[in-house]
Amino acid sequence: MDIEKGEQGKYYVFDPIRKKKLLLTPEEWVRQHIIHYLVKNMNYPGSLISLEKGLKYNALQKRFDILVLDRSGEAFFLIECKAPDVKLNQKTVEQVCLYNNNFKAPFICISNGRMHFCLEREPITGKYSQISHFPIFE
């Protein structure tokens, strides 16, 4: 990650997907590490990764963190990022499950950079089961 110190001692990171510098918040640190891991280690195409776009849930405007599309443009992997000090629990997992009602991605994840909970969605029932790894992109 390209991190640089800016004005007033704040740090900024260059986002290779959005191609701009962003304030390095704890949540952005997690988001950038996941992006780098997916692209550099797991060979996910950066062009199929969408970041922090709006979605509507129960008439409320929300924002997802990371959405990876498959090669046909369908949702493949939805990831919700939390700051490293945020504990991952049932409530945080439910958040990404609720967001996925809009996308129906077969894989979802919640991460605070220290822990990751990845789940696979059963297409017929919509029920989730935990998996031990990020999904392989084909």
C-alpha cells in the first residue's frame, strides 16, 4: 500500500481501484488490505471490484464496502469492512447478510482486518454456511 503523510499529520493511502488518495481511517486500512490481498494474492481482477457504492435497504440509503463481480457482471463476493477495534459478532454478520439481499452474491464476508468471517449462500434456500477461506475467483 502506498501511504503518505499529508497536511496536519494525517495519513493518506492511494486506492488503486478508485485511482485516488483517501484519508487513511482504520476502516479504510482494512478495506485497502483486503483489496490488495484479493488482487495481488488471489488474482481477482481489479476491474471487477466496486467500492463504497450506495444501496437501498428498507428505504434507507446504505453503502457497501467491497463488491466483486464475476466475469458476467453478476455479484460474486460482498465484503463488509469494520475498523480493527470493532468486534465481529452476530450483529455485524447480519449486516452483510442484509446487504446481500440486494445482490444475492454467492459469497459474503465481514472483516475487521484481524478476523474474517466468510460465508457461502445456498442459492435455493438463501441460507448461509461458514467457509474457512476467501472464495477462489475463476
